[in-house]
Amino acid sequence: MRKIGVVGPEQSVGRILEVAKTIDINIELVPFPYTDAHEPVDIMKINFHKVKGCLFSGSLPYMLAKEAFGTDENFAYCAFD
């Protein structure tokens, strides 16, 4: 089973995990919550080897990670309205 990291504030990560429970997917979502907007890069540097890709809960952490890694391959983000 593929593992995808879910990166975002704890509330957003929880929301994504709850929605994912309602969908029949063959992917394990691994939560990586943070409390500071600059933590996603450090979280990914430490944990990226554990997952096949990352879903960020917003565009800011996605952009920070994209800049730090020099690519957005295997990165995606969702926006909450």
C-alpha cells in the first residue's frame, strides 16, 4: 500500500483524514501536523523517505517545500474554502 504524507496544521490534517475515511482508496495517509508555517520543510526533510508523496493542506507550505526541494514532483496541495 502506498503511503502519502498529509502536511498541515493539526486541524486541517484531521479534516483531510476524516474525509479520506469516507472514500475507498488504497492509500495510507500519514499525518505530519505542524504548528508553525515554516515547519513543513523540516518535517519533509526528516520524513519524506517514509512516504511516496505529500499532500499539503494549503499553498504556502506546498510552495515552501517546493522551493526547498527544488521540485514539486510528488507534491500536491488542496485548498479549503
